[in-house]
Amino acid sequence: MGLIGEVLLLPFAPVRGSAWVMRQVLEEAERLYYDPAAVRAELAALEEKLTAGEITEEEFDRQEDELLDRLETGLARTGRSSEGTAR
């Protein structure tokens, strides 16, 4: 684009910078949301709630399915296999 293009786009620099920051925040949030270690910790906490009688079996099954879907997605994003992991 060159120097002239950069000068013409200079007024849009804050917008471009904001878009970059939003992309970075979104990527980090997705990384944390799909992190297999975090999902496994949530599964353990969910099982503790079931054992303590804080949630019903139906609620446990629903939440467990959601967490297992997240775990599967997280493992697929990192290219790792779910074999050998405790469910």
C-alpha cells in the first residue's frame, strides 16, 4: 500500500487497533473456555455437586453432556486425542 495509503488510513488507526484488541480478547476467551484442563475441573465439580445432592441426575446429565461437548471441541482444536483421558 505504501506511504500514501498509510497516511490516508491514519484516521482509522484507532478502529483498526480496537478490532485487533477485540480479536485477541475473543481468542483468549475461547482458549480458556475450551481448555481441556478447565473442562475436566468443571466435570469433577459437577460430580461433587451430584454426590452432595445439590443437583438432580437429570441436571447432571445435561450439564455433563455440555461439558463433554466442550472437551471434545477443545481436544479437536488442539489436535489431541481424547483417548487415555478419564471421563
